[in-house]
Amino acid sequence: MKLSNAIIISVIAHIVLIGLLAFNFQFSKITPKQTTAVKQINARSVNAKNVEQLVKNIKQKDIDKKNKELERLRKLKKEEEKVRKKRIEEESKVRKAKQRQADAERNRKNEEKKAADAKNKRLADDKARKRKIAADKKLAAEKKQKTEAERKRKKKIAEEKRKKEDARKKKLAEEKAAQEAMEREMQRQMDEETEALNAAKQQQVMSEVDKFVSLIKGKIRRNWIKPENPGYCIFSVRLAPGGLVIGVSVLEGGNLHCESGQRAIYKSEPLPVSNDPDVFTELRNIRLTLGESENNVQ
């Protein structure tokens, strides 16, 4: 704004100056000196050539004067232009300095803002971190509390279950003990009954065995041709079902008694045996003695 005002004032000054010069030039054409000179020339009766030369000289002076004035004005304008450029440069320097100062101030404020923002962010992050730590601790505490409560609950349930299981096992053990005791008692009674039955059966079997041994001995004796000389022979006889003789072994005795007795045994088959399996089992292998030391069949 200041530069524009200076330019306007400079232009107005130049216009006024040019106007004054033009007025002086016109006024100089009719100066008293010129009038006097003309009258003198006329008075002296100079010729037309001198007059014309004089006029030319006067005009040339005016032109020179005008050119000098224009040269002065050009120099003045040039000086003013230098001053204006210098002023513009100084104003530009001032503006640049102000701009640099403004930029520096703006940069400083930006740096301060960045520092403040960074500090605020650090504070916010620190607060967020502390809140998270607190939340994590609270969550961990709640989780631990829940875990402890769940552990106690499970322990209580397990304890109750264990007690119920112990009671069930105890009841089962008592029932099993009572059942086993009852079974043992029943088994004892059955064993006693079985033993009694077996004893009776064995007694009956042995009675039957004795009867059939006597029958076997009697049949063999009837078929035995006893030697004249004294002596005896002990045999082991193996029988098959139906009374067939499947083997005769001599245990001890004389040759005559053993050979004749063996012939008598084979000649007596089938020997009398019982159809009762228990009785036949006792008769399957019998011990038989023939001769002077003859005893009952074993």
C-alpha cells in the first residue's frame, strides 16, 4: 500500500513539472528580451537571413534547454526508480525477514504443539496402560476368585461323591460280607451234607466193592488149579468195563503159583464187576493174592 501511494505521488509530481516546463517554453517565445532584440534588429535593418538565423538560435536554445530539462527529469526519474527499487528491496527484505520470523514462530509453535501432542499422547498412553494393567489385575483377581470358587465347588462335590462312594462301598462290603457269610454257611452246610452223602456213598461203594471182590476172587479160585507144593503169588489186575481183563502183573510169588494163577484169571473173564461207575472205579485196579498166604483181595 505504501509503495502504491509513492508511485502515485511521483507521477503527479512529474506531470506538474512537465506542465511548468511547457508554460515556461511558451512564455519564453514572447519575452521582453526577444521583443527588444527584434526591434533592434528591425531598427538596424538586418536582413531576413540574419533574422532567420537568430530565430533558429533562439529555438535551438529552447530545445537545448528543454532537452536539459528532460535529461534532468530522466535522471530524477532514474534516481527515483533507484530509490523505489531500493525501497522495494528493503521492503522485500523486511517482508522476508518478517516471513522468516513468522515461519520460525510458526515452526516453533508447531514444534511446541508436536511436543505437547507427544507429551499428551505419552500421558494418554500411560493412563491407558495403567488402566489396562488395573483391568488385567482385576480380571486376573476375578478369574482367580472364580477358579478358587470352582475348585472349592468341585472339591465339595468330589468330597460328597467320595463320601457317597465310601458309603456305597461300605454298604456293598457289608452286603457282600453278609452274602459271603451266608454263602459260606450254606457251603458249609452243603459240604457237610455232601461229606455225609459221600461218606454214605463211599461206604456203600466200598460195600459193593467188597462184594464184587469176593465174587471175583471166588470165580478165579474156581478156575485155579492149585499146585501141590506150598507157595503163593500176588497179582495186580487191571479190568475194563464189562469185566474184561486188560492186564495182569505179577508182584511177587513162586513160578508155579504165579503161572497157574495167571491162567485162572484169564480163564475167569469176564470177571464180575458193577455197572456203577464209582464202584467200577475202585475195581479197575485190584490186588489179588493166591496161595498159602492168601488174604482178601486188596
